[in-house]
Amino acid sequence: MHRVVRLRNVGLTVLASRGSKEPNNALAPKWVFNLLITSKANVYSYGIKVLEMVTGKSPTAIPNTDAQRETEQRGLIKWVLELASLCNFVGESFSVSFSLPLSFPPNRFFLVKLFLEYTYRDSELRKLLISLASSWGDVVDDPKKLRVIPLKGAMTNEIYQINWPIEAGTRSVLVRVYGEGVEVFFDRDDEIRTFECMSEHGHGPRLLGRFADGRVEEFIHAKTLSAADLRDPEISALVAAKLREFHRLEMPGPKNVFLWDRMRNWVGEAKRLSSPKDAKEFCLDTLEEEISMLQKEFSQDHQDIGFCHNDLQYGNIMIDEKTRAITIIDYEYASYNPVAYDLANHFCEMVANYHTDTPHILDYSKYPDQEERHRFIRTYLSSAGNQPSDSEVEKLACDAEKYTLANHLFWGIWGIISGHVNTIEFNYMEYARQRFQQYWLRKPLLLGSSKARSDSVINDSSISPM
């Protein structure tokens, strides 16, 4: 089957595109962005052409499933993912409880069903899940018993809770499907080693198995924090103490600061992916200069270096509602860095709510005030057993506030790259735009006017100081 798909794909998407003035809608995004080409690119292109032949319409102009909305342009991937989110599907077969809105065109129903069934049939993941169940003595003789629940809020990977019945009730595991193109952000093998080491330290979930595009993890039966939970003084204190414990972990490998080199690598990738217009808007040609300036500015004083999470948003923090124990999860971006940077990242995340209709919108009126930041840092420092002085709290709070500038650049560049490579439904470019705006707004206030860029360097079409 795969061989036939490959031959057809070559004829339809590669040869047919040569000399053609028409846009090649069947070309997989991996070709366009010069990413690693796998068999997925062939299957993608073949599916595009099948969809076009069956429906008689362009795969890039598919009507909205909601009859109350106007027709809108939508890519195949986003369309299928949206349909999947509307479906109540079970295991490898979607015939058990597969439903779509009445307004959905009937001539496309079977095609979506066929696509989803083929994706899950005989998959490596399904076999892994059944093998895990068997190792625990669970009987999953029918793959239809595997119930899939998509979990929202992730922006790098796609997360699913998988349940199946057991005598005592229900067994659950978490499946993490790696996002498209995210290998540019971190080394997956390093991330797996970190994950396993964290598990050995008694932190986070256990790694249960790996498959080609993701892994299966222990499902932690605890509550994931909400945006509002971060502002709860009791929960915030628990998070502060846990973060201090996290920073003191001894992890294998060099303990060098990773922040600056990582950002420089990302700038190169952002330049490669961006159009001249976007490069000009985000001032990409000047970012390496900005990064070097920040590195020099922040390296003048002694800094406490620790193993940092680097992405401590509310969705990466869980709490056991009975014991009140905090668990920090998801270590893709974890590395050694100044602890002030990790504190800055956590404070910046307090302006976000990724579970709204506009998850990319950041509300900086919710940024924690000085009293809240000082309270968090005092708890963070005192959790080691010693009461910090006011000057120690003030010094770390000041350092953290300056490091928000590096954090804005970090996630701003991340947003630009993600907007080109990731297919998760999130407005990455607008998110990046907000982070860069904050950088230019806050820079003269935190570093002084002498460090602010000259207005002559920034033109009207760029994201510049407000």
C-alpha cells in the first residue's frame, strides 16, 4: 500500500508541479519549509489529491461546518483536526460513536471517517497501548475499548488522555504526540533523558513507552492549574517552594547557561523561515545584537544558576487536591539557566489564559505587581530553610524583572518559528507580536534610556517601542 502511495505521490505532486503556474496545493508543508521529509509527506499529498477528486472542490477552500458562519478558507490539516475535535471517537474504529453536525456535507462524511480510521488502524501507538494494558493484567481484547480524550492548552505537542475499562473502574495513560517541526526548539533525545532523570528523582510522570511520533506517559490523577490558580496566595506559595526544589536538582551534563545560544540558534531559523516583510516587521536582523547586549548586561553580577523549567505556565503545574502536593510537568525547554530567568518566565505567564476563545491574547494588566512578585520570591527563598533578608528579596526580584526582557525575546522568536512549522490551532504570529511589543516597551524602563535603540534604527512598519 505504501509503495503505491509513494508512486502516485511522486507523479501528482512533484512531476506535475514542474513548469506549472498553478499553486501546488498537494505539496506537503515539509517540502516548502525544507524540513525532514518522511513518508508522512507522501501520504499527506496523496490524501490531498484523493480529497480533491472525491469532493470536486479545492482542498484549500472547504466550507465551515457551522451553517451559521460564512464560508472561510481553511487548510486540510486544520479542517480535519477541527472535525476530529467534534467527533466522539473510540479506539481505532470511529463507527461506534462517530457523529458530526447535521449541517456537515454528507458527501464528505465517509471521506473523513475513512481518513481517521486509516490513521489509527494497525498503528504503532495502538499496539503499544494494548501491550501496556496486557503488562498490567488488563484485558483489552477489542481496540474499541480505548477511549480518546483530547486535552486542550498545549502549544508544542498534542496531548490525549487514553482510557480503558478495568475491573476496578478505569485505567488512564497520557499520550503525547510531538508537534510538527518542533525539533528546531530542542533535542528530543536530550528531552527524553531529562524526562527519565526527573522520573528517577521522583518528579513528574513515568515514561511508559515511545512510538515514532510521540510517547506514552503515566497519567497523573491531579488537577492541572488554571490561570486563576496562579493568583491564589496559597497555591502560589506551594508553586514557589516547588520551583526552588526544581532549581536545586542535579541533572547530568554540563551546567552552562543555555539561554543565549539557544536564542541565537532560533534567530537563524526565524530568518530562514520568514518573508522579507516579516523579517522587517520583527527586526530580525538586529536581534542577535539585542541578545548580545542583554547577555553582557545581565552577566556583570553574580547569578544563581540552577536547573530551570523555562516554561512554567499554569498548564505545566498540577496539584493533588487532597495532599496539596505540586507536580511540575513537561520538560521540553528545561535547561540550566539563571534562576532569575525562570522566575521572570513564571511572572510573564501570569498574563496568559490558554483556555479562552483567543488563547494567544496576552493581558498585561494582569502582570503581578511588586507586592505579589516579592511575596513569591520570599517564599521561594525561605523554602530552603533560611529566612531571606529584604535586600536579598529585592535583589532577586530586580534581576527577575530585567530577565523578562530575555523572556519576551525568547518566546517572541519561538512564536515566529512556530507560526511556520506548527499546525496546532494557535495564532503564533500574533502571540510573537505581543511579546516583541512588550520587549521594546519595557527595555528603556528596565535598562535605562541609554540602552534603548535609536528611533532611526526602527522604521514605522517595525514592531518598535510604544
